[in-house]
Amino acid sequence: MGLPFLGVGLSYRWDLNPHLARGNPGVDWLEVTPEHFLPLTQDSERRLELLAKRYPLVGHSLELSVGSDGVDAPGYREGLKRIRHVTKSVWHGDHLCFTRVGNLPLRALTPVPLTEEAVATCVRNVKAARADLDVPFVVENIAYLFHTPLNTLDEAEFLRRVVEGADCGLLLDLHNLYCNAVNHGFDPYAFLDRLPLERVVQVHLAGGITMEGLRLDSHSAPSPEEVWRLLEYVAPRSPVRGVNFEMDSGFPPFARLVEELARARAILQRCGASAA
């Protein structure tokens, strides 16, 4: 895709704004969730413009619903285009899932049936989203708690067929992968070996909790050591352009987040990741 190397960054959250609004030397770039700014107001547009002056930005939406033939909420796609224009997003990502059924919003990242028909739907929708937004596109693997009996493919094969069929990038969420490996009892490294790692553009790091025997992607803790080991495995095997840490609650002191980023930066540097 010829994308620039961004380095290590954070998912922008309002709680972090005091540390980010004037720039921070420990943070190379920011991932921005458009839904946090929609509907776009004069104030939210100004906030995005200020962020764009200080950091490279990447869009990461929640509601494109690439796994369904649902209809966008009124004005949603136009809002994404406007935010893309304001942020000058380097690439844009969304989740390999569905969030709408017809006109009905589900308000959840729901796993698609892993079928040939669903591959075709996702490929078609990813291509359309990329054309609408006029930006390189990446799809993210999600954490899921159940398998549908409709599945005829496994997840690794499904991911490969979608990203190759749509000719898009992969946003590899390593905590989602870790959660799925724990909850469904598979080897995450064998899973990675079956992915088209040459298409990894972005990597998500995150943490979560274990509750009643399930690992949950709650974005409420630092990354566990298992996720760091997965990054050590992926980084030398992929042309990753950016790694970012996601957190939604339970924020530690900001210096602790910068330490997480420094650890990720060191891993990328050891693997020779650079602007080249």
C-alpha cells in the first residue's frame, strides 16, 4: 500500500486529552474513533483540527458493518467523509463484523457467520467503504464469545479470504486474538502462521479482565505478557506501519501508558521496522 511508518501511538480518548492536546513526545500518532465526534459540531471539528496539527491520525470506526447488508444511519457515511477530510487520516479501519441488521442498530460488534457468502459480502462492503472514503482500508479481527453453527470456514481462513479478496490491509488486534485463543482453546501462534501477515498494517495492543472463566476484551488494563509475546512474534514477520494501545477505562498515570509505548517502540526497532 506504500503507507508511511507511524510508529507507536494511542487510541484517542477524552480522558487523555490533557496529555495529548499540546503534543507529547512519547506518542507518535493517534487513532481516532469517528463515532466519538459525531454528529460533527463546530467544537468537535476544532478538536480534531488541533489533534491533526500535532499528530498523524488514523480513523477507526465502529458502525460500517462490513459483514452485513444493513443500511447506514442517516448521515453516517457523510460524517465519516467529513472527519476523514478534517483529520487527513493516513488509513481507515473498521471491524470484521456486523453492527446492523437492515435498519436496526445492534450496538455490538457481532461476529459474522464464517461462510463463502459472508466472505463475498465483506469483500464487497470493504471495497465500497474504501472507495467512499478514498483512503486505504484495514479490517480488524474481533473478540467473540460464540461460534455460529452456520460456519463452514475457520476464522484464519475467513480473514485471509476477506483481506486478499478486498485487497485491503489487516488491523491485527493481538488482545482480541489472545482472548479468542483462551476462550476457544486454540494456539494463537499457529493461528498467526495461517494469516497473510504481509498485509498487517496496524497492530492493536490492549488489556482486559478474566471473569467467570472467560477472557474479556474490556480495554481496562495494561497488556498482559502474553500479548507482548505475540507482538514479538508478529513484528519481524509483517510490514506493520503502526502499533497503538487501546484503553477505555481504568486509566493508569499517563507516564505508565508512555512506558507501554516505549516497550512497543523497542520491539519494532529490534525488528528493523522503520520508515523505509
